[in-house]
Amino acid sequence: MNYGDCAEISSPVEAGFDTINSTDYYLIHYATNGSYIPNLKNTTNVNVPGRWAFLVNRGSAPEIFYPFGSSGDTRNTAVDDGGSSVIPLLSPFLFFGRTYQQIYVNNNGHLTFNQPLSQFVPFSFPAYGIQDIIAGLWTDLDNRARGVVSYRQYTNGSVLTRATLDINNHFPNLTFSASWVFVATWDKVAYFPFTNTETSFQVVLISGSNFSFILMNYGDIAVTGLQVEAGYDTVNSFDYFVIPGSINGSFISNLKNSSNVNVPGRWAFRVDSGHSTSKKNVIGLRVRLSSVFDLTQYGNITILQQIKQELIKFGLPRNIELNLRKLQKITP
């Protein structure tokens, strides 16, 4: 879109594009205000004054994504550091021992339960904070510039069937039937202030009986110099997880290829039971490490978290605690 002299006008105006059901759309900044229309010749998203360029041959969302973009979705308002109003849940969601009846979908890539969160710089998990948080991709996202943040709940139909199948595949030692699914989607949302970037991901909450799960689905994630983080954290950080590689914006695009359930782009977590000091389950696990630095560097936390998730997948309780004990090898 190339702009020369555009006269100021009092009539309604608009510049950008839209698609069927608005699954893709873009509105050029200030293009809805006739008083600012003359400035179009000085604006750009490609460093060429007066020119706006868009790639419009993108295909559909990744197959791992749950349905989104229909008229049944609720969209967040395009507001900097904004989010949804309080969303009453159609079914209670048990998150590490706390049961919630409501949720907030925050534009900056995270879900909270007790109150909205406008914070665009992620806390480092474990944050030892005062609220539970689920971070699909916590960073400074801007749905004013590009993209859609939306959500929808399901209590019947094909989405529940799909969720049941997914959870039983990812957690094979459970007999699970989904009764409620909540899908929050960030579709091609830009980083602030980089309006030509696009990032797509989902956070899917699934529950049934006394089980609760989270799926994090990743599509194309733009690299960024912004601070980023993906995972979850709880009150006082009794339970938390940081997806490996998700705190480095230079490598964040690899999320669509990573997984803990052998499905590229998907991370799955069981999140129902809370922290406990019970010591009823004592398990030994032998792990071969290439160097003592594997345990003494920052990565040791990630190693324990990944082992814990694997054990839980095979039926161990959510409140198991893993600790490292250093042994010295003695040469005979």
C-alpha cells in the first residue's frame, strides 16, 4: 500500500485488510481518523515512508492447534498491555490444589485467575509470587498493531473428544474423559514496538473428573530481543516449570519444534494436585550425566522439572518431590 498526499477528511476512513470471519486482518495505525490521514505518506512498516507491505499467502494454523477464529470466539480488545474482563468458567478448574471459577486472558501472553495482569516484562520463574500464572509466551505483545487474542470454552462436542484423545495419548496410564475445555489463542500477534512481527500460540486448559491439564501449542514464533518466558508458576512457587529455551528470545522460534510429549510444538502438563510435604512416595532414579556441571549450572532445575513431568505421566502423584544428592565416585 503506497501513500502520497491524502487530504484530511471528516468522513469515516479506514486502511488495512480483512478476511472472511476476520481470521486475518490488519488496521494501519491512525487510519480510522480522518484528521490524521495526511500522515499516511510518512508512516511505514518497512522503513520506506508512505509504504506498508504485508505477506498474505500464509496457510492455516498448525494441526496441533485447537479450533479458533470462528464467530463463537470472544476477542480481547486491542489495547496495549490489556486483556479480557473476568471470564466465569463453565466448569471449575483445579490448579495445583486450588480450585478456580474464573480466569483472565491477558494480551501479553499469560493467563491469571484472581486478577488481570498487565505486566509485559516476565517474572523469572520461580517468582515466589502471590498468584498462579500460566504463561504461554509472556512478553510484550501488541494486538493493536497486528493479530488477534481470543478465547472460547467447550462443554460438549468434537473439541472434548479431541481433548480426551490427546490427554490419553500424552498420559497413557490414566483413563481420562474431558468434560470441559478452555482455548486461549494468540494468533499472529506482534511484539511491541515491532509491528511487522507475528507470533502464534495457544494455551488449552482441559479438565474432567478430578484431573486437570494444560496444553501449550506453538506455531510460528518470531525471534525477539525482548525478555520472554513460557511455562507456569504458582503461589510461592511450590510448583513451577520453565520450558527449556523459552527465556532466550533469539531461540524462541524453536518452540514450534520442541515438546515433552513427542509432538513438535506441544508441551503437556498435568496440573491438578498441589504441593504437599508428604513423604509417602520415595523413588530412586539413575541418570547418567556427562559432567558435574550438568547439575551445578542453571540447567539443573530444568533437569529435575523434566524428570518430574515424566514420572507424573506414568501415574505418580503430582506432589512428588525430587532432590539431588551428590555422590563421589571412588576409584577401586
